[in-house]
Amino acid sequence: VQLQASGGGLVQPGGSLRLSCRASGISIIAMDWYRQAPGKQRELVAGIGKGGRTSYADSVMGRFTISRDDAKNTVYLQMNSLKPEDTAVYYCYADFFGPHWGQGTQVTVSS
């Protein structure tokens, strides 16, 4: 089982990025995106379940959208209206007979 995360980068406040997490070795049932900022604990940002049901942290509600493309076995995190406090390493996570993490992708929001 491998989760390959991509799409991070440097963006100005108010900008947008789209993260992708492609799974191999499993068919995605549910997946979450977490993030970890320097000196802080890893926190759950968004999740998508079977049937497309979604959930979001209060801090990103209305700005981030999680979605899935089952044909590509990929989950996306569209991040709009980015703020400096969104700066973190973002990780995708799936529980499939145990925890599986992607390698992390850096998102930096700075002018």
C-alpha cells in the first residue's frame, strides 16, 4: 500500500493550491488529510468517506474542499483563500488493515 501526495508549494495569501493523494495497492474507501505546522501537533483537516460524505475542521470550512476520483484512485484537497496559518506539511492518511500515511507535501503561504 502506497499513498503518494503531491501539489504543495509556495503561494501568496489569498491564493489557491490543489493537493492530490494517489493510492496504490488499495481501493480508496475513506481518506483524510492532516497537516502539521512547525512546533504543533498533527491535526485533521478534512476527510472523505464511502459515498463521498465529507467533513472539515472549523479552521478550513468554506475554504477547503475534499473530493475523490475513484477511477484514478485519487483524493484531492482544493485549498482556496489560503492564509499564512495554513502553512504546514500536509499528509494524506488511509486506514486499510492498519494506518497508512503519504510522505507529506509542504504548503507555504507567504507574501
